Amino acid sequence: MSPQVTEITSISDRHYPAVIELLVRFFAEECFATPRERIAQNLQGMIADDGCWAAVLLEREQPVGVVTVSTMLYVEWGRLAEIGDLYIAPPQRGRGFARRLVNAAIDWSGRRGCSGVFVTLTSEGEARHRLSDFYKRLAFAPTGRTTMMLAGAR
């Protein structure tokens, strides 16, 4: 049986708790201090928002990876999608699972009318995993733009 991508549509989804665990592991691995409660709250909000999407990769019915996508509207591009989170459990890496989740995210984004899909790479993720090489193999290209953020709206 080949691994399958399954959309998470509600907090009552039987895989929802495992998705939270995968995201908690991802954030810890990447040294983000986001508490479990905030991760669960934000994922719940994403699931309820039709401009967002979350999916789990199942191998033999066991959750081994997760991806989240959010969309935004821009004057320049129209609707764009961002892959916000992509995580594969360490023992399962190197088997094409991340590629499978990214392709599912791209397909979902296309069905939502997005003109493109982008991803933000952290310096830590680049140093640990050479993520730019991974995304370049999937036809993602640098934009020449720098992303900056003001945390906590005024």
C-alpha cells in the first residue's frame, strides 16, 4: 500500500492529534518556541478557514508527515498560496514523502485559483536541511525579495 495524503477537515478527524504531535516535533526541531496549545489553536483556525489547508501523509495508516498551506490576495499576483509548514518524521525522511506533500499542496492551491505557491525558508532550516536545494528540484525559484515581519499587530 503506497503512502496517501489525507486532508484534515476538523478537529474530530482521527488523525488530528497525530498532526498536532508532528507539528510540535517540527517546531521543536526547528527551535521555535510556539507552545503546543498555540499550535493546536492555530491549526484549528486554519482547518476552519477555507483559504487554508492542512494534510497528513499516512504510511500504513500511520501519520508520518504534515503540510499546511495558507492563501492571501495580492494586487500584483491575485491569490497566492504559502506552504507554511512541511514536516516529515526523521525516520521517514529521504523517501520522497516531502515531495508528495508539496505536490499535494500545489494541487490544492491550483484548485483554489492560486497563481503561484511560495515558501519561506529559515536560515536554520537551510543550514540543517539545505531546503533551497529541495525546493529548487521542485521548480521553486528565489524571488529576490526579503520577507520581514512585525510580530503582534498594533
